[in-house]
Amino acid sequence: QLSLRLSRAASYVEPGDRLADIGSDHAYLPCALASNNHITFAIAGEVVEGPFQAAKNQVRRLGLTDQINVRLGDGLEVVSPEDDVTAITICGMGGSLIASILDNGFKKGHLTGKERLILQPNVGERTLREWLVDHEYTITAEEIIEENNKIYEMMVAVKDPLLKQTVTESYLMFGFHLKEEHSAIFKKKWQKELEKNRYILDSLTHSSADQTTKIQKIQAEIQKIEEVLK
Ligand code: SAM
């Protein structure tokens, strides 16, 4: 049984996709998809020996060794062109780590641009959106969910010149689809961020050192959040 977070990410994997799940840990996501025959080929990539062994054990235990290849390596280096990967999932890491995995993969030719990217950053969503936009990806779907008192965002991105989106500051900061949808969880997340920023502003204004630049930055941030919560 997948967590809500992983099952929502898995829902963007299409039947017959050839999947690479990077930072797979126990390979729960590819195992769930292969167990119900949603997919017949997946790579579970891990850079750390412990989780790599855990993934291998899990795949063996479920009798999925014909469908899932567990590979030890850094990021997208475990993927080669002959794998013909059509979807990549990278979940449960910071947005800047996900962006650096994509960036290395792009620079070294492991990321072709034909794969659908299904990304679930724990933090640093903006950094990830910036990378995607800079590399001509379009974010086609986004979700915000809450599980075990934590709020998670996920996004699906594809490289398709026919799908141009206008990128604005709020697209990067809040997510175009999430802002449009304006769900209760979205409001809860940004209400919390607003409180955090107001707290920081308060301590900065009481500081003895000159904090003008930082204060201006936080004030601008607060203004943007207040605007989106209106
Ligand atoms: N994807 C799973 C999930 O969402 O539940 C596991 C998330 S776990 C918090 C992050 C995993 O990513 C760890 O097992 C870690 O070893 C792996 N990882 C971190 N950097 C990596 C990299 N550059 N390449 C491959 N795996 C990486």
C-alpha cells in the first residue's frame, strides 16, 4: 500500500510507461506499479548502498526482478538511451537536489527531453520550477496534498513547444495550477508561510544591526503571499 504522496505521484505514470524512479529507496513506487501490471519495465535508481540493497530485496521479495532493474548510481546516470524511458519520477527530496539531478542528467545526455517528469519536492519548489522553465519544460499538472501533518507539492512537466505557458513571478512562486485551483491545503500552506515571514520580519525589525535589505525582501515576500490569499 503506497502512501498518499507516492500514490498521487504514481497516478501520473501512464499504462505501458517505461519508468525510471530516481532515489527509489525501497522501490515502493515502481513495485506498486509493476505489481498491478500498470507498467512492465522500470529502473529503480539509488546512489546510497543501504537503500539500493533495500530496493533489491523488495523487488526480489515481490517476484518483480523481470520487470524492475535496481541500479546503483548517481541520479540519471543509471539511465541509458537504450532503456527508452518514457517517464521519470523523482520524489521525496528537496527541489534543489531534484533540479541538480535533472541538470546533471541533461548535461550528460541522460535526459533526452522526451520523458514525462513527475517530481515531488519536499521543499524548494520554486528552484525546481525555475530549472524546468529555464529548460523549456511546461508544467502540465500540479498537486498539493497533506499527509501526516506535512504538506507536499508535486508537478508533472513535459517538453513540448506547442504547450507554451506564460511564466510570471506567481507561476514560479505558487505554481500556476495550484494558484488557479486555490485549494484549502494551498491556503493552509501559504497562511503558514505568511506567519513564518511575519515572525522573521518582526525579529529583523527588532535587531540592532542594519537589516534594511533583508527587511525589504521579506516585506515583498509577505505582500505577494497576502495578495495570493486574498
Ligand atoms: N523516492 C522515495 C520516496 O519518495 O519515498 C524515497 C525518498 S528518500 C527521502 C530520498 C532517496 O533519494 C534516498 O534513498 C537517497 O539515497 C536517494 N538519493 C539522494 N540523492 C540521490 C542521487 N543523486 N541519485 C540517486 N538517489 C539519490
